[in-house]
Amino acid sequence: MIDQFITLLPELNKSFLETLVMVGIGLIVALIAGLPLGLLLFVTDRDLFLENKWVKSVTGVIVNLVRSVPFIILLVFLFPFTNFLVGTTTGPVAASVSLSVAAIPFYARIVEASARDIDRGVIEAAIACGASPWLIIKDIIFPEIKSGLISGLTITAISLIGYSAMAGAIGGGGIGDLAIRYGYYRYDNFVMFTTVILLIVLVQVIQYAGDFLAKYVKKG
């Protein structure tokens, strides 16, 4: 078993790094695009300071449409766009395109849900004092939802790990690709067992780190 592990180690390291690349790019894009999108969904809601039913409706429909498509179908559907953007449809960078597209609306809804927990009275008081929309977002909404944003990012990261395994099945690389090529096609139970353990450990580490940061930010 030790000999098997040593033989597998180079491929395992390569696959692990590919998974981190996919998930890392997806998380960065989710944070950059999903955070403002989620805030937009919240502040354009009824009875809020930037209320706009058309922006709210159109944005909500687009978010729901993307979230309605199963990831494996979204991955294949975006092949032409992926090829145009990165010049290939295989590899971790190519897979990260679909992961990012899936992560943006997912995280946006988490941001919106976190913002809904804010006491509306605090926002109304800020409006009554003449605070600008940007000031309300920056000094009231954002500080109130920081803990929720970190928890949401943790949930998104764990979801992306699952998606990355699916991406690996059709050429995305990563741990999922290793499990399919070596574990499934070669009927190697040791590889399957090792990849499952690695995924479990990775998820647990991310969950623990996310919970710790969320609690730390909330106390601060």
C-alpha cells in the first residue's frame, strides 16, 4: 500500500494543485462579481433606497436561469465561450470558466440572503440622516454582513470542489480526473479511496478555516 501511495504521489500532487487552481479562480471571480451582484439584488428590492423593480426582476431572472442549469450541462454549453476565452476546453484553467459562471449567481444569492438579515430600521435611520447610497452600503450593510460573506464564501468553495470533480470527468483535470482515469477506468480501489480521503480532508480544512474567520470577524 505504501508503494502504491509513493507511485501515485506525483499524480496526486498534480491533481490537487489543479483542483486548487480551479476552485481558487472560481472563488476570486465569485467574490469580484457575485458580491456586487448580490448587493444589487438587495438594494433594488421593494422599500429600499435604490428600489427598482425592473433591475431587480431582470437581475433575479438571469441569476435564477444560470442556477437552474445543472453544472455538467453548463460546462458543456460553455465550451465555445471557454475555447474563445482561453483557447482550449481542457485543463483546470478552462474548467475554471464554467466554475466561475456557476459560482457568481450562487454567491450572489448568499450575499443577498445575508443582507436581508440586517435590521431595516438601521438603514432607514441612515437615509433619514441624509447618508448617500454608497455610504450606506460601505458603512452599514457591508460591516453588518462580513461574517455572512465569509460563511457564504466557505459554502461556495465547498460547492466548487464538488463541481471541479465533475469538470475533471470531461477533461478539466484535478482530483476528479484522477479518480476517473485511475480509479474508475482501471478499477483501482486504492486510488478511489485515496482521492475520497483527500477530498474529505480538503473540505474539512476549508470549513474549519471559514468558520474560524467568520467567528473572528463577527467578534471584531
